Amino acid sequence: MPALGKIFLSAQNGSTLTAVKRLQAVHSLRNSVSKRLYTWRLKSDECAKVWTGQYWQERDGERVISCISCPKFLAEEVECSIPFSSPIRKCVSAAQEANLHSLSGKTLLEIGFGKHSIPRKLVEDAGGTWTGIDPMLPTSKQATVGGRGFGKVANIPFPDCTFDVVAGIQSIEHWFEPWADASLETGYAASLQEVYRVLKPDGSIYFCAPIHLHGHEMFIVGDVQRIRRLFDPLPWKNITIERWREDYSPLERYRTPDRDVKLWERSVTSYPRELLEDILENRSVSLITIKAEK
């Protein structure tokens, strides 16, 4: 049976699952503490020094950041210097440092912020203003500029032309997902229209998402051209696509975890199963970033 089929049909017994969950809980706690310390120590001016110069290669109109050319790569140790989490989350952190370190005096809206937000640390360290909205917060928690509150990307609770930057860290791959309340709008067209609306003239966006992991099928299979077309209906300028960790050598390949693969069968409907088999057997989870200006 192909590897993909085995994962779809696999099941763990109760005792094994309990042991795995305990180990995951310990690992998660260590990662959380490590990320908190790492984020707390970040300085926007130091990030600017680290990410000076060209660390990418131009390829077919996109930027490709290989592990070996990334400033976070430690050549002697042959490892990434970011000390926490999975290989892809290390890239997520590195890409934020590379792209969000020069925000002096800027107002930034983060969509779907998590704990120990790197965008918040960098923009506030540079003297800017961070605002966060998250649909998991209570609806009674009103969003205000400079604070955090309830909000969804398809209905951003701020006036037109409010922010210099809108950022989303590993959220755009989920924007299509419906809400329990069917009256709440979702989808990429409505979401990107809202992002465009709240940006100031010449404001910019920064989004990142994993490839070959989860979310919309175009992110699972890595259909970058389809992802790029999401931005076509609006007059964005200087759209830049970056691919991180697609070229991972000499570091290890990051195979898609089984827990994510198990969701592919119902998530991917427009691409052949053979493509999913090839991804699972031969490709590595990687990161895409999208930048553009209003």
C-alpha cells in the first residue's frame, strides 16, 4: 500500500496515544519558553544588521532562500541558530525578522496573532504601534488601535486607510474556512478586499504560510501560481513571492507530519492523488511569503 494510504488508514491505540500526547506537552512547554525568551531578546536594529545584503537567489521572478544562504544558518554546527520548534517554524521566525525589522513609526495590524508575537516585538521596538485582531477572542473584546481584540480578516473592525502594514503569520492558508455562524463572511476575495481597504496609500502587506502542510489545497500542494492569482483582482504593486526552505540541504528534509497528512484526503479535491504521494515521498515542508504594496 502507498505511504499515503497507510497514513489515511492508520490508528493509534489508547495507551500509545496517551504517551505521545504527554511527550508532545513537554516538548510544547519547552518550545514556548524558548520562543518567549528568543522573542523578548529581539531588537529591530540588530535584525536589520543581520539581514543586510542579498541572502536570496532570483528564480523565475521569485526569491528563493536556501538554508545554506540564510543568515540564521550556522555553518560549523550545520544547524539553524533559531533554538525552538520545528524546522518550518524556525523559517517562520527568520522570515519575520528579515521582512519586518524596519518599521520605525509605523502602524501594523496583525491578523490572527499568537503568543509571543514577533511582529509586535519588532514594530514596538522600532517605535511603531502594533494592533492585533483574532477571531478566537471573545466578541466583547473590542479591537482598538494599539491594542488587541476580536476581529476577522473578512470584516476588519477599523476605518479605511488606518494601517501602514498588515501582516498575517500562518493564517492566510485558513482564510477560506467557514465559521459556525454562517452569517460571518469568509473567503479570499472578501478578506483581501478588507486588507486593502484598511491599508494607507503605499501601505504594505506581509503574509506567510506553510507549503505541503495544511490549510487550503493550493497551499498543501504548493500551487504558488494559484496563490499568486489571489491578489490579481486588486491593484497591488510590487508583489514579491519568497520561498524559504524549499532548498533545505545540508539540513534535514522536513516530512509532512502524519497528523496533517490525514487531513489531506478531504482537503485536496482538485489535484491528483499521485501528486500527494510525490509530495509525501520526496518533498519537504517549506514556507512561502507574500509581500506587496497598495
